[in-house]
Amino acid sequence: MRSLMYPLAVLATLALVGAGILVLALALIYPNLPSLESMTDYRPKVPLRIFTADDQLIGEFGEERRAVLKLQEVPLRMRQAILAAEDDRFYQHGAVDYQGVARAFLANLFSARAKEGASTITMQVARNFFLSNEKTFSRKLSEVLLAFKIESNLTKDQILELYINQIYLGQRAYGFGAAAYVYYGRPLSQLSTAEMAMLAGLPKAPSRYNPVINPKRAAQRQQYVLRRMHELKFISDAEFDQALRNPGHVEPWHTGFSLKADYVAEMARQYMVQAYGEEVYNRGYKVVTTLLKADQDAAYHSVRQGVLDYDHRHGYRGPEDFVELPASEATEADLEDALSDAEVSDDLFPGVVVQASDKEVQAYVKSVGMVSIKGEGLAFAKAGLAPNASPAKKIRRGAIIRVSRAGAGGWEITQYPDVEAALVSLDSHDGAIRALVGGFDFNQSKFNHVTQAYRQPGSSFKPFIYSAALEKGFGPASLVNDTPISIVDPTQNNGEPWEPHNYENEYLGPIRLRVALAKSKNMVAIRLLQAIGPVYAHDYAMRFGFDPDKHPPYLSMALGSGLATPLQMASAYAVFANGGFRVKPFYIDRVLDGKGNVISKSHPAVAGEGAEAVIDPRNAFIMTSMMRDVIRMGTATKALSLGRNDLAGKTGTTNDHVDAWFTGFQPSLVAVAWVGFDKPASLGANETGAQAALPIWISYMGQALKTIPESPVVVPPGVSVVSINPGTGKPDPAASDHIDEYFYSDPAPVN
């Protein structure tokens, strides 16, 4: 008996000592616990975020991606998924879940492989706000004590809200609101139950269960969360089955934004840093741009497709690169290494060829895995699969190629284009930019061709010469000779004769200005400029907003030999579209601070309401009518496919087909499409503005104008409709083939 009492006494003593140490530790640690002020006055580092006018996120800049939400803004299913994954008894227990502790202890005791934890959501909040992740007794004790302190000062809903916004979920995303955008490109409210379960599975190990880095592990974790939701009766049998069948799809290259507007997002970032300093990256500023989602989507896809169409017209250039693969079977790691420097560009995937013949190409595609390409999928790259293909063009084992998805789940070989393109559209009445695509791929080139690329506008500059001529007494019925011309100017062209020509060297003799503009006759534009004088025409054209020093007042100005950006062209054509007013393009509607207060708001001058009138409204009307004929019977008849009668514009092609343009408008919307190489070079024979740029414009306007009704023709005061003889251009209502033409009522028309 005595022998038993001795060990018991020792144990009792040790227990008392342990309890004393614990009490002492508590006495020493608890008073030194951090203040909860950072929780009660929660101020996370919220990044600068850029939105469209219709509230679609297009850009985010900062160390941490965040989208802070109130608890009531978080869908019920998302909250249930979090509780199922992390702490299903959160609303029943206190700071510590003693049942969970016991369960974890037993699991870890009887299973060598089990490493089950018992951290509650409150304990995780304590750790995330104040503590490190080091695994020491003192840190764990501090975590528990902090959890008790938090529970005694905050409600359960407040704690859960902090957790939802603070927890790290991989890919620089903090909080579930940000993670929804990062992994799925949509707000939480638009995610499926399965997608919410995927996010709820991330806190346990954001790297291990990251669906971008470890899709298989992430899927297993997602299925576990769904099972727990089902067991807890959060979702029904039918919902559970539906979620398992449709797990959602995380794109590894996802930007986290609902549409592609990188160039505008970067423009906004630069403006904000210049205006408000580096603090914009963590103060939660919000920039609302003038973009519209539907317009921007249409512009992006139109530019992409237009560039790819151009690229396919000029044939397959060959693989992007070649790498050496092991002679024996290459491992997945070998293939991933081969593609380490190649990036996915939206729907263009890099792949390394494992095996190739003229019947089938097997390639390992980045972010996809092994694919087999056969039949029509090989058609574009046929030259690279021919037995006599040159080494640089040959598709063989180790070749780095590009592929894209084809119909019926197949794949096809394509290539990354060399050519560039841009599109910008704006509201002609106030200058608000509705869409802007500065290049084919922002990740490959940050150079914004809309705002930074000064290129020769070619024939798309002619309307400004014609407009100047109207003010000098010419009219659309005026006859000008379309015949070859030779000009000697000692100050130009080294004194050599300048002998420009029409496209395809076709000459029609004396023709009306309306016909000459529609058919883009160079000889007529030059003679017209001679008649009104280059200096006058230069000064007049500068009213439209061009840089004077980039358009020297020489006769070559008639052919668009100066330099302009697509944005300048859009702004200039807006003068015609809105009846003669110059509006200033702008892309930021308002700026809000972190609390949602508007700190800056745009107040644009509107056509007819503060904007400067720079040309006669009669001039704008007649020029618009002439540019309608460019589409009706001239170089842009492809645009008739849109089935509208209120469209006007002008094609532009520079010498040697270096630049291709189409600038066109409907009375309320102007859009400019441009195609060319960054290092100026010929686009190739027949690659005119009508061939290369106009299809991009048509594709965009086909979508952008869906909600804009057709505008009727309204003749302004001071314009007369006169029947003329089309052969002479003179008023002649008795002529058998007479047509109606517009004239200034005063002064009288001049021929």
C-alpha cells in the first residue's frame, strides 16, 4: 500500500507544479496579449482596383489581392462550405472546441499517419492577425488565450467576417472575395456550390490544395468539403450529386478579371500613382472607368480574331523554338521544363512535340497535358510536316508549337502572330472611351498602340482635307481631275519629281469629290490640297486635335503622310459624328477612396453643351454623307453586312501597305481599327485597310451597336438638296440620270 501511495504523491506533486507553471504562464502571457484594435478597427491592405462603368473588375494592383465583404454579402452556401471544411461547430463552442480537441487527440494517438488539428476559426483568426505559424508551446498557448479574448469581445458573426476577409488562399489572394476573382474570374455571388467548396478547401494548406498548382489534390479536397456539407445537411442529395458532376473549372492562366482590359487598367494605374502617390496600392482606392463590358469584350475578341485571320493568310512560319528531349521517354517534368519560358496567351497554348508525322502530332500542352492533333487540325501547319520542310520550319520531336482548341473537343496547330493591332471606340458626344485594346497580348507587349503608336494614317486622313475644301467653296459635286501627276518641289524629295499614284494605278479623269472620296483617289486629294493650299489645310486640320508638328504642311499631307495615334483619329472623327464639336477623350469617370467616397469626378464638355465647335455643322453633315458612300459604294462595302444605313467612315492604307486603318462611326459611337508591325514593314500585297483593319471594325461594331437604334438622316439648316447632272456636277433637274446632292445654301456651290 505504501509503495502505491508514493508514486501517487509524486504524480500529485507534478500535477500541482504543472498547474502552477500553467497559471504562472497565463499570468505572464495574458496581460501582454496584443490589443484587438486591429480587429475592431479592421483596415486591411486593400489594393487599387479598376472597374468598368458597369462594375466589372478589370485590374488590381497591390501586394495583396483583396475584396472585403460584409458577412451578409457572403452567400449562405459559401459560409456553410467554410464551416464544413474548417469548424462545423463554430456557432456552438467557445474559443476552443473541446470535442474537436479530443477527437484530434484520439485520431493522432491511434493513427501514425493522422495529423488532425483542432484549431477553431477563432484560433485561426488570432493566428492570422497576431501570431506566426511556428509550432511551439508558447505560441499555441498565446493562440488559445487570444481566442478567448476575441470571443469575449466580438460576436461570432464578426469573427467569421474577419476570417472570410483575412485568410490567405494562395495566388496573393487574401479572403474569399478576392479568391473568387482570382480562381474563377467572378464574384462569390456567381459561384456554384462546387466552386465555393473548392475555395473553402484552401485555408488548410493554400499551396498544397491550390487548384492552379496541384489540381488533383485540390479536387480531392473539394470533394471532401462537399461530402462534409452533405453530411451536415447543408446540401441535399441532388445538390451533392450535381456538384460532384460539375466541379467547375479553374483556368491556370486566369487573371482574376471578368474581361480583358489590361491596357486601360495600366493607364488607370499610372494615373493614380501620379495623382495620389504610392499609397494607392494599399488604401483601397477604386477607379471607375468609362468602359462598357459588352463593348470591351467585343473589341478584345475582334482584335484577336482579326490578327489571327491576317496571320493565317500569310502561312505557317514554323515552330517557335526547339528543345532537346531525352532520347528515351520524356517525363512530365522534362516536358514542363521544355515549356517553362512559353506562356499561354488566352486561347493560344504552347506545346512541345513528342512525336510527329504528316498524319498525327502528339504534343504535351502547357496547362493541359498530352494531346493528339490529326486531320484538319494539321492543315495550317502542313508545310511544316512535309518531308522536305526546311529545318527551321520542320515540326519534329522537341519543337515548341502553338495549339488552340478546335471543334468537338479537338485541337489544331496555329502560331503566335508577329503582327500587331489596336482598336479604340468612344462616345462621340462626350469623348468617353467605351473600349480600348492596345495590342494583341498585353502580357507579351505593354506598348499601348492606341495611345503611344504614332503611325501614318494614310487615306483615312483625307476627310480632313476634303472638309477644309468645303470651307473654300468646293462641294461634293465639284469635279476634280483624277489623272497622274508629277510635282517638282526643290524643298522636297531631294528636288526629284514626286509622282504619286492611285491604288492599282486606275484613273477615272474628272470625277466628283463624293466619288473620289468613296474610291479613295489619291490624285484628287492632291489636286484638292493644291487648290486650297497646304498651309490653310494644315491649320484647318489641326482643329480636330492633331499634333501640328507631326503633320508638315506639304502636298503629301493629302495622302496621310503625317503621324497620328488611333486615339487621335477617333477623337478627330468624332467631330464629324457629333455635328462639328471637338470632345476630349477620357477613360476615368470617377475615383473613390477606401470608404467609398467620391474624391474625383469627370465632368466632360459635351457636344452642344460646352464642347468647342470647331467646324460648321453643315460641313460635318456633308462630310458624313460622303463617308457614308465610302461604305455604300466605295472601299468599305464589306460594312454593308451590318445592315445599317447610319454608318460612315474611311479606309486607310499607307505606302507599301505598312499601315492598315479603318476609322468609322455611327452618330453616337466612333471606332478606329489599326493593323501593322511594330517595326514598320509591309503587311503584304492586298493587305489594305479594307482587307486587314475593316473586318476588325465590323466585328466590333456588330456587337457594340446591338443596343443602339439606327439614326435617321436629319439635314441641318443651311444645307440644300439639289438635283444635279452626275456627269457635270452642276444643278440640272432635267437630266435623265439626275441625282440629289447636298450644297451649302450660302455661298453658292463652286465648280
